[in-house]
Amino acid sequence: MAIALSTLLCASCAKLAERPQDIVQATTLPDLSGLAWVEDDLFIGVHDAKRTAKQAAWPRISLVKLPTSELEGVTWRSLKISFPGPDGPSSDLESASRLPGGRGFVFAESGQAGEGARRLFFAEYQAGALNIAHAIPWPVPVENVEAMEVCEVAGQPVFLYAERAEGRPETKLRWATLSLDPVAFGSFEEVTYVGVDPVGRGARPIVALTVDREGLIYSASAYDSGNDEGPFRSVVWRIGRILADAQGRPRVRLERGKRLATLDGLKVESLAVRESKAGGKQVFVGTDDEHYGGLVRRLPTVR
């Protein structure tokens, strides 16, 4: 009897071992190297696909929607994009920003050495589709920018960016006024931002920027080990304010950074603020966790 039962169990185990098992990917959301709020639960995310044969068909720009139930999770849809000009599809998109008013957006390539891509794309979103109206070269020389934002100061659009400055103790926040029709930039000014945490080898002082309606500046710093499997680490800060001086010109006033979140194991590369008409605001992060993909999370409200 014992032998028969043992034989039966072994036969059952063999059948289970032979049965094909469904392999389900935990998330299909690719890296979010840039993030901008559209409306309600909807965001536009950009991905850092390169202009190579291997990555030619990878998503560049997507719509990302927050979940409304436990089993739904974050959903996303890659957009069909026609990139204007002779240089073809984007390469290493690292930033996304909503333009003040309306439904305009701007996306920025990093300008990373070797990519040969240093463009800004100006686009309009309408009814689930995104049309890139035109592309222009970066207005100034850049090395590797992962943080760009357009905000409004005294009714004037302002273009703000920072180099990621990997391994360096500091980076520059640079800004200029921006005209949109046609696109033109004023003179750039800058302040020095000193990294606080993380610091040292593999640390990037600023990898994301966003600005709320009050002019408060939020940034993310990150540690990347250089291994696509990690480890990673990120800190989100509120670092100051952009406001108009006595002459109405935009000025960045850095303050002692207020830590909003520390995210061990995650590499934040994008920030977005969702603001209600009543004045409420929520800060969201998007991650580029390399082989692990990306995720979106809302941060706790910090006064």
C-alpha cells in the first residue's frame, strides 16, 4: 500500500513538473526618465530609448494612468509619435514638462556624449494623441541633462534645467525666459546647487526637477551603482523657489533643502506635481530602475 501510494505521488509530481506554467512579468512599464501631469489620473512619461538598431522599436513617449482598484495597477500606452526633422526618432529622452496653460508639453534629450542627440521637442496633447509641432537644438551646450522644467514667473514662461553631474559634489541650476511663438530663449543665469545626499561616486546631485504654482522647486538626487540590476537609492527634496525680483525678472532662490522622501532601492528620474483648482497639490515620482522597469508613486504631503 505504501509503495503504491508513493508511486502515485511521484507520478502526480511528475505531471505537475511537466505542466507548463504561465510566466507573468511583474510590470511592463518601462523606465520613466521624465514625467508630466496631464489631467485627473493621467500623465505623460518619456523613456530613454536610444537610436540604435536594438532599441529602434522601443517606446519613446507614453500615456501613464494611475490605478483606481487593487488589481488594476498602473496602466500605460505607448504613443505613436512622428518626430520632425532629418534626425529621426528621439534618443535618450530624459525630461518632460507641461507648458504653462493649455495642453502644450516639452521633452528634452539629455545631450549625453556619444548619443549625438541634443534636441527639445515641443508638442500638443489632444484627445489621447500627441503631436510634436517642432524640434529645436538645445539653446546652450549641455553634457548630460536629466532634469528640465518649464514654469511661469510673473506671467512669463521660464525654462529651468540642471546637469546630472554624476560623481561631482555640485551642479548648476540654469534658467532663462522662454517665448513660445516662435520659440526663443532669453539670457541664461545660474546658481550652484551643492548635493547633500547621496554624495560621492555614483551620486547624481539633480536628476529631476518640477515646480509648483507657488514657484516651489522640487528636485531628486540619485545613486546609481553602474549595474543595471542595482543597487539604487534616491532622495526627493524641496530646494527653494523661483520668483520674480523687483524688476520682474525670474530668480532662483535656493534654501536649505527639505527632504520629502528617501527611496532605497529605487532610482527616481522624474517628478511631477498634480494640482487641483482648490489649491491642493501632490508630488509624484517616476523611476528608471533599469532591468526592473519603472514605477509611479505618490509621495506623502510635506508642509
